[in-house]
Amino acid sequence: MDIVYASLHRRTRAPNDPTSELAEALSTLWAHARLEDGLEHVSGRSEWDRVDFLMYLLTHDCGTLGFCSAVYRVRSLLHRCHEASALMQRRYLPPDAPTDLLGVKGFRCCAAQTPQN
């Protein structure tokens, strides 16, 4: 199991009821999670300037075709959620774009990739 800590920074101050905000953010994460993300559990905490997540993911074998690190998968999930949810866009600044191990933005890895000779 891999554990990744991630945050989304607010555009404005925290709402009056941070509990409901956290529940909405967690629901949005689950709604946009994909099988290849390997998300098993997520918990969170609402702060005045951000919302924090602790994500538990299945460990992927680094020798398999299309391997993605846990950090990459979390960044991809947060980015996907932010792009798809008007609520997330209103509340939070965009997360960093997912990058591969070399720092290349827009790199996508998935089990469907074929090896290049």
C-alpha cells in the first residue's frame, strides 16, 4: 500500500462549515477515481487556506508495462477532479499538472501503452 499526502489550496477563505466542504471534496475524488488510480481509501482535513488529503493506493509493480508512481496517480486524480468539477474550480486553485519521473508535463501512462523499440 502506498500513502500519499496532497493538498488543494483555496481561492478564498474557508467556509463556515468545513465538515460539509470536506465531504464534498472527498465525494468528488471518489466520483472521478479510476481503476488504474488504485485508490483504496482517502481521508482529509479542512484548513483555513487548503484542504489536505491522505490517499491510500494499491502499490503497482514498477516492472509492469505502463507503471505510474503513486504520486503521479494522485496528481492525475486531483487534476482530473479539478477539470471536471465546477465546485472544485470555484473553491480551489488548480493543482500541479501530473509529471513523469523526468518532470515532463502531460506524460500519460496506462496499462494500454505499448513498448517503443
